[in-house]
Amino acid sequence: MAPGVPRKILHLDLDAFFCAVEELRDPGLVGKPFAVGGSPQTRGVVASCSYAARQRGVRSAMPMATAIRLCPELVIVPSRHGVYGQTSRQVMARLHDVTPLVEQISIDEAFLDASDLPEPGEALARRLQATIREELGLPCSLGVATNKLVAKIANDAGKAANRGSGPPNAITVVPPGQEAVFLAPLPVQALWGIGPKTAARLHEWGLTTIGDLAAWPEPELVRRLGVLGHELAQRSRGLDDRPVVVEHETKSVSKEVTFARDIAEEASLQRALRQLADGVGRELRREGLSGRTIKLKLRWSDFTTISRQTTLPQPTDMDDEIAAAALKLFAQAWTRGKPVRLLGVGVSGLDSAYRQLGLWDQEEGDERKLQAALDDIRSRFGIDAVRRGSALGSRREAGSGWDSH
């Protein structure tokens, strides 16, 4: 891109992605209030909901029991995360057909840097929207601007302006030089870095819109808010020079489960821990990573949450070693008979290199070969193709699903 030429950044968001995929499977769901997620009997939550359901007050992350109270005729569709992941990869492939500069920020959201393409941003957005709709049957909305901040906010504003009983299919373009003008009338909460507490403080000072914030002297914002004040002064003027990042470094790998009912039986909790450790190890090996720090997360029935961690002498990606460390932490943190609502295992302190086997580490070499064989079987025939005998029954105890972050 030539110096001084404005960047051309697109933000793409798949509209109610999980629901859109389910409508492809069952067209009878189109237009109906339905939600993807767990059962209200197992304390499930809404992972995604249709636009018809949103008009009845249903929202993502809401307990499914609450959603049913708001909308008694709500249809509940179980999540199919494998299908959503596969469909997401198909969408991202279409984006990479346009430019290699794609930053995927979630399963249904991505930035593109199209600065080097001759096609105008709006035309490119319409072409992408049409391609995804025609080839994959999915609706999406896009924001176009000179930077990531404004492109994302533009997309959010476009979707809100086109809210109704169906997908917004919005395209919102902010021309170069109009960033501050576009942002000015929007509420301060639309800016990254402003949560409810910061918004409340800004409102106390009479700052309710982004334009109000931009009009304040930056030194005064810095005096009152520190580093955040400087960042907000820049963002309120539509300034953002962050690049589209093609690759992200994985900081940690973790998995957790929320039980359908609080579990107080030691054997059941230990089984769940081992299965979580297996999932974490499998993910580490898939990404070619190993880690030193093993973390345990526990949530009691009153929603109090604690975490414990330990550091190993050398990094690992082996299920048994992760499980052993997690079980030791569990034994130290758990009081016998105390009900557990949520359990999680994670590994951080990651490194891309596996530890080197010593010349005489035959036993460890055999364990790694066995682990590789198990991974191969599971990749071909499914995760449950081979399971520990001690893990039997843990799936029945799990409620809202196994989530990795």
C-alpha cells in the first residue's frame, strides 16, 4: 500500500451464526423463536437465539430456564459445535480467497485487510456477503472503514439499525476522514475499553456520547483515568493503527464442564478431571504445544469460584501428567462432600517444543507412542472411540457441555 493511502479494513460478522446453521438443517425453524443451547433442566444457557426469539427478550448467555419464561413457545435446539466449526472454516476459506490478510477473532467473526485490492470497500463487502449467502446459505453483516476499531463499531451500528425479525444483512461504510463524525453521536459504551463502571463515571462527568469524550482535553482524561484516558482519547477520535494479525499465539489451553447437578462424589469428580485433562492434552498435541503450569478451576454451588495452579519441572503435553497434577491440586482444594458446580483444567506457560527424550527414556517413549495411537483412533472414529474405564459415567454427569477456551 502506498504511503498516505488510507487502509481498507472490513469486519465481518455472521448473523446469529449457530441459528443460521440450524435453519439450513431444518428450514421449518425459519421465522420461529428458537434457541441453540442446553436444556433448562440441566442449567443450560442460550448459546445463540433466532431474531424472532430476540424480539421476545431472549439473549445469548441467558439461562435457558429464563428464556423459556420469557418465551414459553421457544424451541430448544441442542448445540452441534463440530458442525459450527466446520461451517466456520468454510466461511474463512471464502475470506482467504479474497486476501491472505484475515484475522479470525471468533468462530463467527473476522477482520480483513483489503488495502492492496483495487476494489472499493463497499463493493468488496457486497461481493463477500453475496458469496457467503449463495455458496453457504448464511447471512452476514460487514463494516468497512480505515481501521479495525471503526470497522467493528460500524458493523455493530449497522446491525442495530437493521434489527428486526430476520437477519440484518447490513453493510455499513465509514468513508476515510469521517471516522470521528461517524462515532460522535454514538454512546460512549460503543467504544472498546468502556464497560458499565467506566461508562457510569463518564456519565457523572457529563460525557454520554463519543463526541463528548472526543471534545475533552486528553490531559484531563489521562489525569482522571491514567493510561485508559489516553487510549479513550485516541479511540474517540477514530484513531487506531493496529494491524490485522494473521496469526495468534496461543497463551493457554483449557477445558471445563458445568454439571447438570452439583456433584459431591469424589470418584465422579476425579473421573471428570481426568476426562478434562485428556481433552487439554489432545488440544496441546494438535497445536504442537506443551506447557509447564497446570491450573484447576472449581466453582461451588453458591457460584463462588476458586483456582489453583502448580508448575511442573518440565513442560508436558501428556494426558496422564496433566491429570496427575490436576488431581493433586483438587485433593488440596476440595473438602470431602462439598458439592461442585463447575470443574476446569488448563495448561499455560506454553512452548512450541516438546521436551527431548533422554537416551534411556524408553518408558516415556512407549507412553508417547501409545498416546499418538490413541489420538489417531479418536481422530478417525470420534473422541469416545477409546475411553478410560475410570471415565465411564462422567458424560452422564455433565450438563451444559464441555467448553474449551
